[in-house]
Amino acid sequence: MMQPKDHTRLKHMMEYAEEAKNLAMETTREKLATDRKLELALTRLVEIIGEAAGRVSTQTREQYPDIPVDRNDRSQKPADPWLRCSRSGYPLGYS
């Protein structure tokens, strides 16, 4: 069974990921390059997701082995296209 704190962390990760995706999909590459507030907002959302991910218990990670959690393992491709974009070096929302 998932620990209550992990459930909350995962819920927050999903909420912030959705918010980041929505912000990214509403902009252009050019606007992102010139809008410092938007860049900082997206960066902070991704930081929050990463911080929460780092605090998910080993028990929960083992319970869901299909979810890649090793930051150094680039061989695993995330299912969500916007995450693939962030790993490819493009701003979120672009492929």
C-alpha cells in the first residue's frame, strides 16, 4: 500500500506537470526566449516536480517499477511526450 505522503507527493507532481504542460502549450519558442517570468515559472514547476519525486519512498518506487526514476538512465523514454521534449533539450511542449 502506498504511503499517505507519497500519495500527496504524486498528486502534486501530476498537478504541477499538468500546469507546466498547459503553460508550455500556450506559448511559442520565441515568447519563451523573451519572457523571463514564463521561463522562471516553468523552471520552478519542474523543480517542484523533481523535489517531490526525490522524496517518494523506495517502497512506492518498487511498487510501480514501470515508472522510470533513475535520472542518469537515458535509455528509458518517458511515455508522456512533453517529458521526452524536456529530455531532448527542447523547451517543454516542443518536439
